[in-house]
Amino acid sequence: MDRKEFLTLLGLGTGALLTGCLGGCNKDNDPQPVDFTLDLADPANAALNNPNGGYVYRNRVIVARTATGLFVAVQQHCTHEGVSLEFVGGSGVFHCPNHNAEFSTSGTVVRSPDVGSATNLKTYRVTRNGNILRVQE
């Protein structure tokens, strides 16, 4: 094997490694199914008691309470570039602070920095039993 062939193979191997990690290292692509509970009485979840739109992050999911008192859960990371979303209670949207993409509480793209650059968020089922919220796929 000559030097040029070696460097070509090295470059292809490194590119494959990086592509595999970049494609598979997204926190929202975890193969484990989402299924967890949140206790609304726990101080760590106090933001969810905010009737104006509090939110918490948990297991690659953002759980939010809308102004109407509804609890919703969507993937935590923006589909455009993977930045952690924030919930803007007054507007009722999930906002990406990096590129100003916005998503509705149903996960639908409301605004995207570039046409077609963001796709809808994955949503999760939220059920409530007393002070316990269960979030699952």
C-alpha cells in the first residue's frame, strides 16, 4: 500500500467514524423508550406548578405546563441543530435560543430559521394522577 492509498483509507475511516457519531450522538435518538414520572410536590419540579408556563428537563424531554394548565411533553432538542429548547409560557411555544425556531405545544414547527431546516418535534403522552405526571411514548 502506497502513501496516497493509506491516507485515502485513513480519511475514509475517520469520516465514517465522525459521521456515525454525529448522526448517532443526538441526545433525542436514545434507543431507550421514554417512560418516567414527575412528582409535582417535589421542589425539583416546582416550575411545573407555574400556571403561566413552567417547564423542566428530564430524560431528553422537556415537560411544560401551559397557561391553560395542560401538561405537554416534547423532545428537548431543536430539530434544526440540537440546541435545548425553552418553553415560553406567555406565547405557548417551545423556542430555540440559538436560531429562534419555534414549535407549538403539539410539536409543530411554527417558525424556522430556514425553510425546511426544522422538522416537527417528537411528542410524548402525559397523564396525571394526583401530583404524579407520567410521561411516556
